Amino acid sequence: MRISFERTGGFGNVPLRAEIDTEQLPPDRKQELERLIEQARPFDQPRQSATATPDDYQYEVKIEDSSGAKTIRTTDSAAKDELKLLFDGLGEEALRKLRS
Amino acid sequence: MVYGDGDGQIFQRFTKIIDVIGHELTHGVTQYEAGLVYQDQPGALNEHFSDVFGSLVKQYAKTQKAKQADWLIGEGIFTPNVHGTALRSMKAPGTAYNDPVIGKDPQPAHMKDFVNTTSDFGGVHINSGIPNKAFYELAIALGGNAWEKAGKIWYRTLLDKVQPNTQFTQCAAMTYEVAGTLYGTGSTEQKAVKASWAVVGIAVGTTLAAATAGGRR
């Protein structure tokens, strides 16, 4: 599974972007990300949130697997808790890649 | 309105910096007085007004004149891991940080460098550098305490003129009109407003039509 992750906005608007290939991750982190995706069901909600709260985070996440590619764009305020957990997990992976 | 506790890796706690508090509270004023849409140019103006009054709160608290102020937004917000002094600079947009991990401050200081993007709600924290620079130029030109004249022009503009979809050029025309109302047509203050917007590539003062058409009262 390939994931393109982007987080922009927030008070500082320091963008956090990463291309994550779960096949390249250690087994425990691959499993954890897949669990978060399964739990969040990111594509069962509106693709584009209408909410725009000042200094909110804006997320754009594209997930590609054998069945195709889908993209979700939403904000921290609009996302349900399970989706926020997924964004946190992807954000940690992105930071890890940046620092490596 | 979102503050945030920081992540400990890039950012420290956002609530410890006075201009951040002023910035966030200004979003409340903007929401109720102007209702600026948080997207593209109106969103960048929304961010701009918050940076202006955030900075003025800091200058007022430190009793600093315009020339003494650092005009930084979020000074000291970064952890020691990051190479940068602040998140944004109103005096020199694009120079607040330059770090091998998080990158460089992306703010432009002139319309020729305007950034078209879908990220960050259409670059609201990016293109705000353009009006931020114009305000800084005005405050320096007028001298003294920035909140007394430059801040007053901007505050009356936000309260009386700005509308949900106001664009940069319209906002500039509105500040020019307000400066004329407050200090007189052709006054030093009004001329300084025009000159300050010219520094960032926005021409005003040739017609008041945009401001008049955009005014609410």
C-alpha cells in the first residue's frame, strides 16, 4: 500500500509531507498503519470538508493499493476521532522519514 | 480558533507567546465583524489581520515603537532542533526560518511572488506575507507607536469595510479610503498608505470605486 500524506495549515503552516510505502516499513509499523486505516475507514466520509476553522490543520491523503487510488481532503476539526488517530500515525511516519 | 500544545519536536507550546494569543483572538473579531472566508485571498487577509493585531498586542505590551519592534510572529515557538527565529516576519516575509528538515519560510513579500496553491486553504498563511509587509511599511513610515495610526486605519477597515470575499486590491483601496476619512484626503497618512501598498506591488488611489463598492456602511 502506498500513501501520500500532506498536512498543511495550523498556526505555523509548516507543511508535513511524505510518501509512505507500507511494504518498506518494519512489520509492527506496517501492521499498525493498516489497523488505523481499517479503523478510520477514511473513504466512507465526505471527500472535501466544508469546514474551515482559522489555524486548523488541512489534510490531504491519497491511498493506493491493488484496488486503485483514493484521496481524502479534510480538516482536523471536521475529522472524526478515528481519522485523527490515522492522521497522527501518518504524521509520525512522515516526521520519522524527514529526520532519517 | 486553534492554539495547540506543540509537538515537542518542531513546536513548543503555542500559548506562551503573546502575539499568538493576540492573533487567535483577532480571528474572533474578524469572524464577527468581517466574516472573511478562510480560503485563498480572503483567507490570507483573515490571517493578515490576525498577524497585524497579534504583533500590535506584543508591541503595546512591550511599549515598543514601530522601529523598535521585531515584527516577528511566533518568536521562540520552535524547539532548539529547528533553525529559525520565528514562524513569520512581517518586516521581511520569507526569512523567519530556514531549516534542513522543515524547509524554508514560504511567505512572499510582493505580488509578483504570489503563491497559487490548494494547500493551507489556498495559501492563507503564505500569501498573508504580502499585506503583512505593506502594513509594516506603513507603520515604519508613520513612525511612533504602530497601534496609534496604522493600527487604527486597519481596525476601522476591518470593522467597517471588509466583507467575506474581499480581495487584496479591494482591501488596499479600503485602507486608503479609511485613511482619508480618519486623517483627511491627501493627508500624509493617506499618502503613506498608498506608498506602502505600492511596495508590495498593489496600486491604490487611482479610484475609490472598489472600496466604495465593497464597503458595507
